[in-house]
Amino acid sequence: MGLRHAGRELALKALYQRDIRGNLAAPDLALLFEVMPADERSRLFALRLIDGVQRETELFDREIAATLEHWSLSRLSRVDHNILRLAVCELLRMAEIPTRVTIDEAIELAKAYGDRDSAKFVNGVLDKLAQRLGVRDKGEAADADKTGQP
């Protein structure tokens, strides 16, 4: 499992806990990190995601809501909702992560933690959202430079 993937899993679990408890205090995060040991770099990436989502939840939720068709935020499962929030944070605030990586990782989280339709749902929403935000090709040029592909 990659370092960022592990960080995304930790962040998802922390945000889910925040939804259940109503807040996410430092002791809660410390306990989560103790129960779910991870590489320091994974924890740092998780903290970056958690902080980003907590600071900009309203903005991210507006972007998600504007993308949903015939659906509302209140109908989303907590898992799917937080996967989408994490992905929007990456799409809007982490220029170094290609959009296709963000979407692929969100789909993997949905397969692991969502219900049987979550992966398809998350994929559809994020694909439309990335297009709407104009970040569909974010990171592709840098990724091509690394692989030597056009």
C-alpha cells in the first residue's frame, strides 16, 4: 500500500469519526494513529487532508452539491460524502497530485469502505466535478514528463 493511500485511509476514518462525534480533537487523532499505525509520511499526508477538509468543508460541500444530479448532500452516506470531500481537497488544493490519481484513489476507498454502488457513484461525481472545475487534466503534463510520454 502506498504512503498516500494509507494517508487517505487514515483521513477518511478520522473524518468519519468527526461526523459521528461532532468534532475531531487532537486526542482523537492521536488515538486513531495509535490504533492504526502508519508511516510518518502517511500520517503527515492524512493530517494535511484532514486539515484541508476541516477548514474548507463548506466550500467543498458546495462544489459537491453543485455537481450532484437528482441527489442531495443529505442523501449521501457519510463514507461517500467524506471520500468526495477528500477528493475535492486534492483536486483544488494539491496541484502536485494528478486528477486521475485522485479519482482512482477515491474509487479504491469507495470499493473498500462504501457500499456496492459507491465506487461507480464516486467515479461519476468526481469525473463531472473535475470537468466542471476545469481540473480534468491537472497534473497530466508533469506526469508525462516523468514517464517520457507525450
